[in-house]
Amino acid sequence: MKKVFLALFVVVTLSLTNCGSSKATVDPNIGTWNLIVEDTPQGNIATELIISKNEANQYVGNLNSALGNSVLQDLSIEENKLVAKFQIQGMDFSISGKFEKATFDGLVAGMGEFYKTKGTKLVTP
């Protein structure tokens, strides 16, 4: 009888230990990124890129700058590479680039021009 209780105790203990040890992985691309779109006709433009996931587990995002705010369209992030379209002041643009740890390096394209875009992830305490 003692062996049965001991075996049951071991099984329950191992089950509880295994349940508590699994950790959900955090998507490093989700969050707020502070970007600089360089050498535009308006100069360097500070831009905030906000990335999250919706209820369907799809990426969604916004760009906010002094030129306006825009919802990212056709947003895709695969293998840490971002591609999306957006409109600012009625003009069509795209953004593409790569996330590496807490940095972003890419391009904004629009009106036949390409603008180097760099940034870092905003780290909150």
C-alpha cells in the first residue's frame, strides 16, 4: 500500500513540476520601435513604429510621425524581415527591413525615392 501512495506521489509531483516549467516564447518584434527615416525632403524624420498581434495572431502595426499617423497594410514579418505598405498625406509608401535583436535597419520607399531607415526598440522597465 505504501508503494502505491509513493508511486502516486511521485507521478503527481513530476506532473506539477513539468506544468510549471514550460515558458511561452516572447516575440522580439512586438513592441515600440523608435525609427529615423533619413535624408527625406523634410530632413530626418523621427517615427514611432508600433507592432502587435491581433486576436487572429496576425501582425498589425502603426507608424506615427510629425507627418502623420498611418496603419500598416499588408504587414508581414517572416524570419525577422518586415514588409508593409502605408499612406502618409495621401501618398503611398512602403517600409521593409530587418530586425536584429533590438535594432532595425531598412528602407522606406515612395514617390520613386528610397530613404534609409534605422532604429531601436523601446525598452520599458
